[in-house]
Amino acid sequence: MCPSTTPQTKGPVPKGSAADGKWHRIRQGETIGGLAKKNGHVPETIWDHSANEELKSRRKNQNILLPGDWVFIPDKRMREESGGTETRHRFKLKIPSQTLVLQIIPSTLPIHANTQKPQRPIPYTLSIGDRTIEGETESEGIIRVEHVLPDVDRAILTIFGRPIQVLIGHLDPEDEDSGIQARLHNLGYVRGGMEGTPGPQMQAALRTFQSLNNLQVAGEANTETQEKLKDLNQI
């Protein structure tokens, strides 16, 4: 299967040679934010480190990494603050958080560019971290959750009486075969278990997706198809 009309580097980002820290191999569901929280950093300390230049260039998104990618985690540096003796000093620790945005689109057909978005609020319950949130969707089926800690990697969404597991940070990059197939699965073009590698099921799903989205029907994930998959999977 040809993933693109232009040559691209595929597969995990290799391990480098930087010292003064440790190298970590990404597992499914891990994100830069989660690793930063676990290691006492803010995400930018890891993401912007020169040893992770290739990772940042290829992945572009801290929350979309490929299992097997190598990321460098620098050692923590001691910070010094001046203060008078016999005086109380207050230090405020800022823990980064993020916003989780979901979209509910009830549909009996695979989702495509012209699929109608819901116009009426839909009741839901979302269990995430130590919170349980009950509410109704915003316009076009949007659910927005603020202040989600970066190491939260799953939630349970109950809608229409049906519980659905939401995996956060588990989506592979859009130019990898596993990422292409996961996005097809999210949109309803792949049913049941995914093959993980290119095969007849994935090619058939790509042809259907291309046909419903007015793309060239080739059964291959060229650049135009990847961009449309990415567009329909983000809000």
C-alpha cells in the first residue's frame, strides 16, 4: 500500500545519543504531557528539547505519538529562590491541564463530509479521572471537558444508555498505517477488530471512504485521503 504521493519517513522515531537524562520508548496511549507530569516537568521542557527535534518535526502533536517512538526526558534542574530567614514563603505549583473535546454524531452510515450533525442537545454522562459529569451536548453534538490532567488516558461516556470507552492519546499519527486504520474505524468504515497492517479490509474501507468524500477511488491512503481523514477526525 502506498501511504502518500510523496516519500515520507515511516515507523518509530529512533533513539538518539543525548545524555544528562534518560531515553523512553513510547507505549500506546502515552503523551508528552503525561510523561512530563510523571517526571516532574512541564510538557515544553521535553517537547522543545533539542534531542527531541526529530520527534517534534515528524509528530507535530504532543498527544499523537507512535508506539515505539523514542523520546528524551532531561534530568530535573535545581531551581533556587531567595528569601529572608524566619519568614514564611509561599510557592505555587502549576500543574498543566488540557481540554478534552468529543463530538457525538448518531449515524447508521459511515461518517463523511456531508453527514448531518445533531442540532438538539443529547444527554450524556462522562466518567473521567475522579470526576463524573452529567450534561447535554453543545451545538453539533460537542462535549467539552476542561481541566483534564495530562496523565488521564481513558474515560467512559454513557449516551443513549450505552457505555463507550474513550481512549485518550491512543490515536497513532495520521501518516502511519495504524493511524489511518484507526481513523477509518472512528468514522465507521472498519467494523470489529482492526488488522493493524494494510490488507483487503483496509483497502475496501479506503475505497468506500474515498467514494463518499468525492476523492479519487484508489484504495490507497494518498496525501489527499490522509488530510480528509485527519479533518473528519478532529473538531
